[in-house]
Amino acid sequence: MNDRLRRGGLQRVKMFLVVGVCVMGAIPGLGQVQGAPHVDSATVHARGDIGGDWQGTISFPGNGGQGGAKFRLVLRVSKGADGSWSALNYSIDQGPTPMQTSAVSLQGSTFRFAIASLGGSYAGQVSADGNAITGTWTQGSALPLNFVRATKETAWEIPAPAPKVVAMAADADPTFEVATIKPTAPEASEKYFRVYGRRFLTQDTSLAELMEVAYGVHGTQIVGAPAWVSEEKFDVAATPDGVGEPSGGQWTNMLRKLLEERFQLVVHREKKELSAYVISVGKGGAKNFRKSESTYPLPSLEFNAGKGGVMLPARNATLGQFASMLQAVVLDRPVVDQTGMVGKFDFELTFLPDDSEFGGRPPRVVATDDPAPGLSEALSQQLGLRLATEKIAVDVVVVDRVERPSAN
């Protein structure tokens, strides 16, 4: 229900594979959550009876040359013993995890709720028969969002949570057992790059973008590739061999093998002096970092839209992983970690992106009279870190050979 959802597909799994981010989600249509209340849409409901499942579609306009996107939402409303309302909000095309929904209320025929993590709110009017809600989702800008009651015949499936799997052995060297690569269909409206359990999926991704993830580099660090490597788009679906859920490093290793096999990709690495961002500890020292107590092997580094800026609630992340995420998602050149900080941390960062960040398509933020600072100032004020531009020797990936993908 936000630019994080619309634009974040490629960015999130770049984070997963480059720095090991855990991307929550499941494949739509895997199963229906049992016990969901359904109602007959022909029934006229008593005034104030809004309990049950509602569903609607929100459409985001295109931006920066990208097409728009549509997401189906299921809103599950229930009434507590004290008469208060609560709700769960599922974006079912993106996974099974509901978004935390607050401030749920019904005043007369006006129904409202908010999703604080997205910095957005909804207000709508319930129809006289209690079977429709016509309203607006507001998150920086206002978008129409209408709900209708779900029935047994019309209810959309809520994806079942992905089954928990054990971690793959650390010394395992997996390959993709099954993999398909095909040109992206012209009508594809969403770019994404995702990992769901043991499934690796991309849509509308170029070979250059796949290489950025596979080799852990910025696009400017790929040298000698023909134009089609960046221009032609592909969909990839692959499943690894072996047992267990691969680590971030195992995923990137499998992806390198896949590119070498299917694109006949041959590369070598060189050092080259490039303009890069360097993160270091400021004069006053680092601050607001908490040692992570998580035992999970992967970090979480995913942006949320907030008031006056984008919010990053980082969890279980090293500073190297944080730098790699900024390189893959936010900044327009390589990012080098020179903080010397060792260990995994929890921390928060809020900043207002400019037009050079997020590939020239920064997420929308909720307008406020007190906007967040830019990235460099936010790093200094909130975390005690310094972000500077320097000429520095970095690895570049030189393409020696590449061909369009072989048949599946």
C-alpha cells in the first residue's frame, strides 16, 4: 500500500542477496486461511455491523518511466468484547503477513483505520446496506480505495505462511536444481526480485541487475558488457538442490553459477579507482547502536515510508551489510564501510531522500512541516556516522564473454 510495496520488490531482494536481508512473504494463492468469516453480499446488515472480511484493489500510478501497479487487499475486521474494533490488513499479492492496523473506528457511517509503519490512513463511507465502503487511502497523496464484503464465492485467498525450514548446512555448496529464464512479458507491470523460503523469483530484471546481486557490486562496477545486458529484461524462477534454507552467501553463489551456465558469462575482477561513498565513524563517535540479541542468521534492512522521510528500522545487521544495502538500493555509486565496527546491531535511521537516490525514483513520503534531514546529515545526527565521497580503489567485474540465455 505504499511505494515500498510498489517499488521495493527489486530493492528488497537485492538487499536479501547482497547483504542477507530476510524478505517476508509467500507466493499468492498457496492456500486459504481457514475460518475466515464470510457473509452473503445480498444481506442487508444492521447499522454499525462491519465485522468480517472486506476486499478491494488499490492502484498506484506510474512514476519515473515505470508502469503503475495494482495490489489486492483483504481487510479482516473484528469487534472486541468491549465494543472496540480491530483489523488485520493483508496485501495478498505480496505475502501472508498482515500489516499492523491501528486506530480502527466507526463513527456513524465513517470507517477509519491507520497503518503506522506506512505513515498512511484510510477513511471511507459504509453503504446503507453495509456491504460496501467507498473511501480514500492517504499516504503523502490520496488514492481511491473501495472495499466490498467478501462472500464464500468471491473471497480472495490469503496466502498461507511459508513453511519453516531448517537452515542449509553452512558448508553446503548448492546449485539451482530447477531453473527457468524467459523474456519478461510486455504486459508485466511490476519489477521484483524475491526469495520465498527455497524459491528464487525475479520479474523484469536485466542481466546487469542479476550480476549486481551475484557479484555484490554496483552497476558502475560492471565493465565491458554489451548494451543488451542492461536493456533486455528477464524473469527467473529457480529452486536449489540439497536440504534446508540457503544463506545469503549460498544464494549469491548459486546465482553466479546460473549466470555462468545459462548466459555463458565469463568475468574477471580488477581494481579500479572510482568515485565511491565511504562510511566512517564521526568525530563524536558512533551512537544509538544496540547490540543485536537475535540468533537468526539474517538481518532485516527494509525501508518504510514515514512522516517527512523514509524509515529504516535495521535489525541484526553489520555495518558492512548496511553499506551494501545503501549501495544496492539507495546510492548511485559504490559504498565502502570504513567504520571498523564489529558485530551485529539494531538501529533506526530516518531521512528525506533526494532525486539522485533510489535510482532517481525515491519513495513518496508523508508531507510534514518538519521533514527529516537528508541522508548524510541523518547519518551524522542519528548514528554518529560520516558519509563522504572519495576516489578509492574498488573491485570491478570485467565481462569477458556473455551470450543471451540458453533454452530452458
